[in-house]
Amino acid sequence: MDKNLEAVQDSTVAGLGRLAGFFGFSELMGRLYGMLLLSPGPLSLDDLAEGLEISKGSVSMNMRSLERWGMAKEVWVRGERKKYYMAESDFWKVIRNVLSGREMREVQLALQVLGESVEKLKAVENELPADEQKRAAYVLERIADLRSFFQFAQMALETLLASNEAIDFEGVTRIEIG
């Protein structure tokens, strides 16, 4: 392979690894996804392990995670008994899988915790000394702001996930600001 092409592929795979880490996934998952995404054909566990210079066991474990998130899928290769994989190249589908799986759960959990906190504080609010009642009112006000934010986030996620249409990323990149 040409050294320039190899350098670009290597830096892209490394960049996807760093990006995956930023979003709370393992760097290795990002690098595996990058290798699959940049490969014109399916890759085996051996191919992936060799390409990233890591153990086949580590590749296997992380590939299960990529499959669970809908970022990769196992494909059948005629005449082969090994497992082969391809990346999901529909980025909208990947984003929807992640948002519906992880982010929506986190928003719902935050709303639940905030609701429980309000109930707990309101249950004892009248029993607090006067100075602590002021503090409790302040805390309840802040929690109300947080709940509003998370309710908006939940609504935005639900709206985004309800759309069956893919985003025209090419059109978005043509938007000129300023």
C-alpha cells in the first residue's frame, strides 16, 4: 500500500479511536470501527487483530460491543468459516442507535433522580429550621431548572429519534455561516 494512503488510514483510525474515547466508548472500539469503515470489504477477527497489533480476544470482545451498538455487523463470506465483519456506514443509523440506547437512558435516569430528590426534600421541608428552609427553596429552584433542561433534552432526543429520515450531511456541510 502507498505510504501516503497508509498514513491517512492510520491517522483516521487513530482519530476515530480518540473520538470514541471522547464519547465514552473505548478507544479500541473506535479504532476497530475505523478499520472496518475504511475497508472496502469485510475483515476477519485475524485481520483486525493483525492490523491493530492487538490480541484476537480483545478484538472479539470489542466487536461484540460494536455489534450491540449497531456499528458493525457480522457478514458471511463464501467458502470461509471465520467470522467477518463490516462497519455500518449509515452514520445516521449509528447515531440513532447510540442516542436511543445510552443517552436516552441517561436523561431518563437524571429525571428520575431529580424527581426523587424533590420528593425527599419536600417531605421534610416544613420540618427544617427557617434558614435551612431558604436554602431548601433555593435547591428546589435549581433542581426545577435542571429538570426543565433534562425534559427539553428528552423531548429533543425523542423528536430526533422519531424521524425516519436520514439527515442530509452533505447539505449541512454546504451551509455558510456569517
